[in-house]
Amino acid sequence: MSEAIAAMGGSGTAVAPGATLSIDDVGSRAAAIVQNVETVIAGKREAITSALTVVLAEGHLLIEDVPGVGKTMLAKALARSVDATVSRIQFTPDLLPSDVTGVSVFDQASRKFEFKRGPVFANLVIGDEINRASPKTQSALLECMEERQVTADGTTYRLDAPFTVVATQNPVEMEGTYPLPEAQRDRFMARISMGYPSSADELAMLATRETSSPIDDLTAVVGLDELRAMISAVQHVFTSQPVKEYAVELARTTRDDRQLRLGASPRATLQLIRAAKAHAAMHGRDFVLPDDVDALAVPVLAHRLVPTSRALGSHDRDSGPLIDAIVRRIVGETPVPVGSARRN
Amino acid sequence: MRPDTIALSRGQRLALTAASFALIAVASMALGPLISGSGWWWMCAFIAAGTLFGGAGLRAIRTPASLVPVLELVILVLLLTLLFGGTTSFALIVPTTGTFTEFGELLGGAERTIQQQSVPAIPVPALTFALALGVGVLAVCIDILVQTVRMPALAAAPALVPILIPGFIIEAGAEAPTLVLAAAAYLLLLRVDVRVRRRARIMAGDEGDDAATVISPARVPIASTLGATLGLAGAGLVVAAVLAASTPSISTSLLLGTGNPSTIFGRGVSPFIDLGRDLRRPDPSPAFHYFSPDGERPYFTLLTLDRFEGATWGVTDTAIDGDNTVDAMPRPEGLSSEVRADEHPIDVTIDEVRTTWLPVPYPTTRVDGLRGSWFWEDGSLAVRGIDADTAGQRYQANWLEVDPTPAQLRAADRRVSDEFTRFLALPDDLPQVISDTAAQVTGTAATPYDAAVAIQAFLRSPDFEYSTEAPVEDGYDGGGFDVIAQFLESRAGYCVHFASTMAVLAREVGIPARISVGYTQGSPSQERVGGLQRIEVDSHDLHAWPELYFEGVGWVPFEPTPGRGLVPDYSRPGAGEGAGPPIPQSGSAAPSASGRAAADPGGGITGTGGGLALADSWWLRGGVIALLAAAVLLAPAALRAGQRASRLRRIARGERPADAAWSELTATARDLGVDVGIADTPRAVASRIADREGFAADEAGAALIVLRDAVERERYGPALRTGVPDADLIGALETARAALADDERAVDRIRAVLIPRSLVDRAQAAFSERLSPGT
């Protein structure tokens, strides 16, 4: 069963279509979005920033955590803060691929088959509990994510830019789930987890949400054209040769690491750099620092890596997820590039 | 506003200068145990004061900072000219070429006296000059560190030079009170510096940027930090090399790897050189003692001088023959069986003399009980150690008391066999007075023996006066021609003159002659052990005497020096007639009324105290090792300073300046113990540094951000340049470095300078890179 929630209309925009934004504007607008989302989800600035980074880098985000910590809330709040079309798909085991992409319906009046666009035709697609859907349906979504188009009955329909899927999933050990295969996890630019709020944040939440959900009061702070301009500005962020080498070196190290069975793919390296550019832009910088790469290494790389069973066996669960620890260790050990006199 | 660029007031500079002076003055006190008296110290203190306060005066009149050290050196030369230039100077303080010649001679003299003298050394002018020069140079070094580069903590390095030297030379090292005083002076300097800095910083708030006389450390270190450190190490080594040798134990020539360690007096020069002038020692020190039955008191030969070259007497350098072991020594040359020769045992224990030549009577037939390898030399039978010296030796020797009759001597063949003609060699330009005297004295002698007796009698006549003071003019302490001619005129001198004159006169009349250097028979003590008398020989018993060769008898000693030693029976005038009663060979026979020989500056041949103290490998090794250790100790600081200078140059050249500035900042932070790894981004390092107290101040924090942003932009940014002017980078770097250092205790700052951790990290990184194949 599919449930398409209404696409939300955009409000007035400050930026004309095709206009460019200065890097400082990108930073300030990004800060405004983060601040806006924060009014709904307190104490999760890092997760919010990562999510926005993915949106600006035109990637797809996977939010993974136990139920009830605000995964969907984050996705929805992000969507509401940006004046873009948003749709929400609640994944269930009986959801069909056409429920996602759309279906051709015979129009009695025109006596033609007419393509009914599915919920995937939106700027921001919230895929709730994606691991509850059958693999077949998952694949349909993932193909849309990768190719940014839908093909039905021999016709190809392009998806509007920007297009970002924010999928949430419960940890795989939960009942009734189909874990995403490695190959499909790789299509998400980043995976974040929310984590439990602090006691103070949880108390504050009780106070604000006792009667109503504040998300209903959330308004967009950035228009669609503005968002496109931001994305365009991100694409123009400069990445120096040393930083590229650094990203490659990180990826290469994951492939050789003794604790990892599967390392980062070249796609991972590419997405790491893209995300780093967005991260830099959000901080008002027109060039990428190794710090940007470092900050995104765990969200961008961790969900693609598979630890060896030996490493899993010896891992102390209290010290957080094993794979995050491995990525942090690799980042901590890889020398930061200092560049050379030779410029590239 | 960078704290280091703040102009110091004259008063503040003067306070620093006074503290520097206190440091060097106290530090040079540490040399006290090595040098007798205190006059030298006043001289050094005067020189240091003149140099340092002269520098302070120059700064007061706003002399460019880089010129001050140079002008201080000029002041040093002027002061040295005033004190040591003598008549060569112009208007007392202006040096002329003659002055520098004089200085050169003084340095040469210092080197010689350092070789010859033992501890405590008499501060002869040459030695005082070397000390004053060394202290003056160290004072300039300290001044550069304290005032020019404003790193007073480093002043410890030059101050350590005089403090360390005694440790190389005497076991006790510098005296504890001196060390305490020196430490106090150093702390005083640091204290004054801290106060000055603090005051200057407060003042800077009012004065703003009006810092006209600033010695900008941003520029100075480029030229002078490396130079200062290296120059410091170099000067320290030179001074240490010169001063460390102020004992006979260490010879400069050996230190420098030249010279012949087997030659007694170093460098193979005649032992006669420079004797009396330097060393007329008031107190003798025991050389050795021996046990022998009454009456058997031989002379002890150390070595024999056989080569006369006009200017000096010298030893023919012969290679040691490995077969010539001392357990079986040959019968002496020319001694026939008809001559009476009684063998006597003797038991010698060395007290303080230290040499590679063994004191043994001539001729000796065997020596037992020696440690190390000792060999006798052909002809002279002098015994030489190749891997040991006399220190702590006790040995038994058998020696021959050769007692020829005048008849046997008189019967000796006048013709000299070929192998002995070299003992007749005389230079062609023999002064007339020598040949005249020879002819005159031996005119009536029928045989060589009679001629020899006549020469001895001539020299022992009342016309000749024994005097250690008579030789007043330079060079008179030698045994060369001119000296002999002069001696024949003035008729006053000591054993060196008498012996060499007799030897030359004997050669002139055709008798092979050589000179033995060693000890006279010594003086008996009251102690008797098992019927043997203990006889003490001390440094005043050092002596030189001629030996003449007679065919059939061999080498026969004579004693031309009045008042010294024993006159052999056979050499007395009229002994040939056989009528004279035998004169007992005992102490009472010596002309000296006291029963012991008068002090003979022959003792000065080799210095006193330790007696013939020679280049000793143990001390030498210790000194060299200590110097090397000091150099190794300072090497990291020098390397680090070089690295800093090169980075500052890079900033100045604009060659990735931000990278250079950042590298320098992180290296400084690392030196001071901040955790900085290769996997840390500039941002991470900056946030770590910013947590330190010193960066709570806006100025330091802002400088840090400037540096961080510059390096990020330069390394990873799209533009080629940082957009920050180089001067601002240098300023920010200095501010940040000062803030880093501010948080640390003085001891940590010193450790950071001496043991820069950043270098260790670099070395480790290089090492691990080589080990890991992947990278």
C-alpha cells in the first residue's frame, strides 16, 4: 500500500532562477535552515548538518536508528524548511515498485495510457522504514536515486532537480525487515543515526510537544530557486589536489585495513569529496579543507564498509558502533596533506 | 603589538647587561681550581665588563642592533691591546700589525704553557691573554643571546663552557660554591629578563606602535639565530679546546690529532724550549721514590738528546723495535769487559710523574714489574711505553754502576768509529766564541778524556754561576748556539746551559757527546725498609747532563753544573794520577750544603706538579668525549634554530610563506609539549593551541587565526597566495610563539630549546616512512 502525502507548495523566493549565490550567502542560508530544523529537533545539530550537507551535495541520506528518536521528524523538518516539493512514502512489505515510481493508467477519455507519477517525483522524498519493503521495491527506489529518472512503458521521465531521498530505517536486527544489501547502501551518500536525546533535551521536548507537534508551525526559510543556487554554488567549491589525494588515501586505507572485509568504493570517494564541498560551503568557505573530509568520513564511509567477523567478535559494544570506530581510527592515522610547492 | 618588538629602555638594557656580566664573571670563576692566584680573574672580569658595558653604551646611542656584536668584538680587541699589546700599540689601545703578531705569539705561548704546565697553572701573560680572549668572546656570545636575539635562556650555553672545563681536567671539576653562584647568576639573568619583558609589555600599551629602536626579532633570527647557535658552539669548542689543555695531561696537538704521542715533550721539540721563563716553581712535587742500599744512588735518565741543530737539541725519532723488550736489555755500547761494572737492583715506585718515558739509570740491564708494553731504544737505552705511562707504576730494575779508571778513559781511541760520528755533528755556522773557548780550554789536553775533564773543570770554575734567574731574555731557556754563546759571555745559567755547552764543546774537540735528561739521584729519607733506604726524587731533581763517549768504556756521564748532582770520580781533575781518595757517592758529596740539590729550573723542562706529565690518553679521551658530548648536546638546538631560520627566510622570500609560518608554529608548539600529530589538520592543531592560557588574550588568539586561515588558504585554497602580507605572517608568528612560550616554566622552555621534540617527530616520521612499504 502506498501513501503519498501531499506535495507542499513553495512560498516566495528571494533568488531568481539561475542566479548564483556568494559562498557567504550559502553559509548563512544553511545556518538558517539548520536553525529552523533545530526548533523541532533539539540537540541534534550534527545530524541536521549532515542531512543538509547531503541535500546540498545532491546525494541521498539514510537515517538509521531505533524507532522513536525523530528520524522521520528530521526528514520532515528538513523538507519543510526548504520550500521544495516533498513526498513521503511509508514502506511496507506489500509495497510495489509502481507504488513508488508511478503507474500507467488507461484514460478512458483520451483512450490512451497515461503515466500517473508516483511519489518519487518530488524534490525531497522521505522513504520511511525503507528496510520494511521487499527487495524488489527497494531496488525500484534505488534505481531512481541513482539515475534520477523513471522509465515506465518505454518512456523515460526525468526527475526534477534537486532530488534527494531521505530514507529512514530501523537497525537490521529488528523484526520484519529486509536489510539493504551492501550494493544498495552504497547509493546513499551518507548515513547518520540520531541517537537518544540528552535528558535535558528530552525534558524540553516533553514540554513543547505535550499538546501539539511543533512541526506544524515550521515554515520554509529557503525557496527552491535559492536551494538550486546553493547547490550550484557548492558545485563550484574548489577542491585542491592535496585534499583529493587525502580522500583517495582514506578510501585506499579502508580497502587495506585488516578489520574490514569490504572497503570504500570509488563512488564513496567521489561522494566524500562532493559532501566535503557542501560542508565547506555551509561553513562559508570556497575551498575544501581536510577538516571537511574528516568531518564527513564517518557519515559518508561507515555504511559502506563491512567489518570482518573477527573484528566484530572482538569489538566492545559499549564504545559505539564498530565501523564508526574503525573509520575514526583510519582518519586519525592518515597523514593530513600539507601540499607542496607544486600547484595543480 | 608583539611583545618582543617593544623597545627596551636604556635602564632595562643596562639591567640585562649587568646580569649578563654577573653570569660570565661568576662562570669564569669556575676556572679557579686550574689557575693559581686570582689576578687572571680580575683581568677576565675587566675584559668582560668592558665588552658588555661597551655594548650597552653602543645600544644607548642607538647603534644598529646587528652592528653591536661586531663593535663589541672591536672593543675586545682594543682592551686586549691595552692590556697585552705592550709597546706595539699606537696610543695604548690602537692595535698595529705588530700587536697582532704579538697576539699570535701570546697564543702560541699559551698553547705551549698549556702543554707544559700542570694544575694549578701559573698565569703567565700568554695564558692570561688566552683566558681574557676566551672570556671576552663568551661575553659577546652571551650579549648576542640576551640582547640581540632576546633568548636569555640560551645564555646558559656559553656560560657552561668555563664551568665544564675543570671537569675535563681535574677529577673534582668545578667547585660547588662556584656552581651554585653560577646557577644563581643565571636565574638572576632570567629574572631580570622576565621583569624587563613584563614592564616593556605594560609600557607598550601606552606607547603603541612607536617602537623606533626595536630590534625586531622577526628579522634578527633569520641572520643570527643559526649563526649565534653555531658560532656559540664553535667558540665554545675552541675555547674549551684551548683551556681544556691547560694541563700537561692534555696536549692541544694531540687534541687536534697531530703530533707524536711517543715524544716526551710533545711535537718533538727540544725539551729545552721555554723552560725557565714559564716555570720556576716554588714547591716541588714528588716524582718517584726508590729503595736502594746506601750509596747506590744513580741518576735516572728519561731520554737522551742526541741531535743538535743549532737552535735546539732534539731526539732522533726512531721507530720502536718490538724485539727490544725491557726484560732483557743489551750491554751498553762500547763497554768493554775490562771496565768495572757492578750490577745493582733497585726498586722504583712512581709517585706523581706522568710520562711515557721511564726513569731508569743508565745503563740498565733489565726492568720487571711494569704494566703495559715498554721497549728500550737502541743506543740510549731509554725506556719508552707505547700503551701505558708511568702513572702508578712500580718496577724493579738492574743497573750497572760503571766505574772506569782514568787510565781506561785516557786509553780510549781518539778516532771515532763511523756509527758515532753523528754525535760529533755541529752546524756550520758555529759562533766563533764557541770554537775559541774550546781551543782555549782544551789547548793542553793530551787526550779526549783530558779535554773532557778540562771542559768540566772550566764550567765548574768559580767564573760560572749557577742561576735560574740569570736567563732573562727570551729564548735563553734553550740549549741552542746563541744561548751557549751568550752563556759563555754572561757565565750564568742552569743545568740546561751547562750541559749543552759541555756537549757542544766536547763535539767541537772531537768527542762524541749527547745530553741526558732525567733526574738526579734524589734525597734519602729517614725511612728504611729491610735494610734498604727510601730515597725521594721530586720535581726539583729534574736535570740535564752531558754524556761523552769513549771507545772501550762507552757513554760516560759528566757533571758540569755547579751545585747540582754528583761529580763522578773519574771526571775530577787530577784523578788521572790516581792519588785522590775515592769520594763516596753520597748525598754529602753534593756541593749543596743542604744535602740536596738546589732547585733547578730544569724542572721546568716539563712542568712541575705532576713532573713530566705528558699527553695522557685518558684525559685526552675524556676531554674529547666531553667536548663531543657538548657538541651533540647542542646539535638539536642548532638544527632547530637552522630550521627556524630557513622557514623565516621562506616567509621573507614568499615561498609558501603561510606553510612555513604554520610549520614553525606547530614545531614550536610541539617543542613545548603540545600534542601535534601528522594526522592533525591545521584547524585541529589551532583549536588545541587556542585552549592554552596564553591564547586567552585576543591578540594571541587573533594571531593564531590569521596563521591558521593563511595556511589553509595557501595549502588547500584556489588562489596561489594567502592574501596575508608576509610581514603580518611574521608578526603573527612571533606573537603566537611568544604566547606559546609564556605558558611554560623557564625549565620547560630551556628543554624545548635543547631537546626540540619536533625534530624527534620528524626523525621518527622519516624512519617509519622508510619502514612501511606502502607509502
